[in-house]
Amino acid sequence: MTDMTSRFELPFILPNQAQKHVTHNVGIARLDAITHLSVDAFDIDAPPSAPENGATYVISSDPIGEFSTHAGQIASWSDFGWMFFIPKSGWIAWSKQDSEIRIFDGSGWGPLDSNPVLQNIEGIGIGTSFDATNKFSISSEASLFSHAGGNHFLKLNKNLSTDTVSMLFQSNWSGRAEIGLVGNDNLAIKVSDDGSTFKEAISVNSGSGVVDAKAMRSLQIDVGADQAVAVTTPAKCGIVAISMTDPTDPKTSHSGLFSYVANSTPELLTLAKGSRLLNQGGASLTGTNGTAHYSSIAVGNDELVIENRSSTALPYSITFIGA
């Protein structure tokens, strides 16, 4: 039989031992020092000049003085003087100086989150259980993801463009809305009334930024001086609103509302327009054949054409309704 325990090196009281109370008290003192381990500081080189009872430190790798032969050990001051402990792999200590938990990995002390035991774990369940699909599960009234003094990004990543990355909103575990990149790289908002069939309400093209909606499509184009730009119509017929939106000099006179038919026999009906926006029907606009100093609009097969005969480039906001 050994004369001390294997883990905490607490002394046993041996048969016929004198001064048994001393052995017992030393064991109690050692147990008090390292149970629920809390240290005043890590990596100190030399003992303090006047330590208080219970003061505990982790000694540095190159100590001096009374600590010189106890590199990397734990030192605790008590009525018996300095007691030294050799940490074991897996010991956890709270650092009063740094206000953090550290763990001993067998060779040194590191932050708790740097220990391999907290990396590549199978899953985490908070208030509920995780499963093979939902590796991180939480059941609570709310979840907070906050900044650490600056920006904060919540990142959702998928493998291939044809895969899906999305947020699914459910009612009693049945999907009702989905926002994300669903089968491609365009942002989609989809809705469902049964959890199985989803209808796309809005999509944003990742390349052009064009917004498509079930009954509306909006975009903005820049048309250079004496140029014409064609815009694909979302349907063969509908209503279109045009606005010249130059923030430095917006002009209502270059805006209007039209009904169109965009097929092989195109039609363009003026519902309301300003004096400087001309309805050119099914004419072919080239950028220079419209009236100078005016904006013109024409319709073709599956397209709407905006011409700018001003001396500077102009931005136009276009909204298709009921398409």
C-alpha cells in the first residue's frame, strides 16, 4: 500500500502512526487547495513576499527562489507553508487575474475553448437535444448573437451553386416561408401554405441585382447621353411606371405610366406622363433618332426601350406591375 492517493497525493494515515492528526490535517489542507481549483495568477516566477492563507498560483516554466524546482506546478500557501501540486491532464482552473477558465492538456494551461475536447464535438443541445441533422439545437424564448466591439456577421455557407442554403420559418414544424439561395445563387423568398409546395414570391438576381416579384418587377438602369437601353419585360403585357431619378436634378417631366403589349405586334398606351417623356409606340429607338432633350419609350417583342437624348447620362427607375 502506498502512503498517498494517486490523484491528489493526499497522505494516508498508516497503522501505528504517531501524530495522526498532522497527517489528516495536511490531507485536508491539500484537498482544500485544489478542489474547485481557483488560482490568483498564472505563470508567476517567484513567490510573493507576504502571501495570504489560501493564495494559489501556477508557477512559470523558469521560476526562481523557493519556486525554482517546481516549474509548471501549482503552489498554494497554508499554515503548513507552500504546498506544491503537479497538475494532471484535464485539470481545470479559474484565473482570478484573467477572469477566465483554463485547462491543463498535459503540457501547459490554455483557454478552455482551445482544448481539443471542445473542437469537432458531435453536437450541442441547449434546452433540447441535438440529432444527426441538427447538430446545434437550442430551445429558448430568444437567441442573441452580439458583436465583440465592432461588426457582427452571421454566415451561412453551402457547397455548390446548385445546393441550398436558407432560413426556413415553420409553424408547428411545417414550413411556411423560406429565404435563401435555393438551388442557385439568386436570393429567393418563398412561401407555402402546406409545408410541401413552395411558391416563389420574390427573387433577386445575383448577377444583375434585378428584383422579380410575383406581380411586380423593379430595377434601375443608367442610360448614357444619346443612348438607348432595352429592358426585358417579365410578361407579354402589363403596366410599367418610368421615373427619371437623378438625385441632383430629378425631373417629373421625364416620368410616366404606360400599359404595354410586348409581342410581335407591340402596343404602348399612355396612362399618364410628363411633357419630356415621349411615347414612341413600337418604333425602333437607336439613341439618336428620338427628339433632342427628351426621353423616349418604345416597346418591342419582349422588351421595353428607354432612350435618353439629354446631354448627360440619366438614371431611370422602372417598375412592372401585374406582369
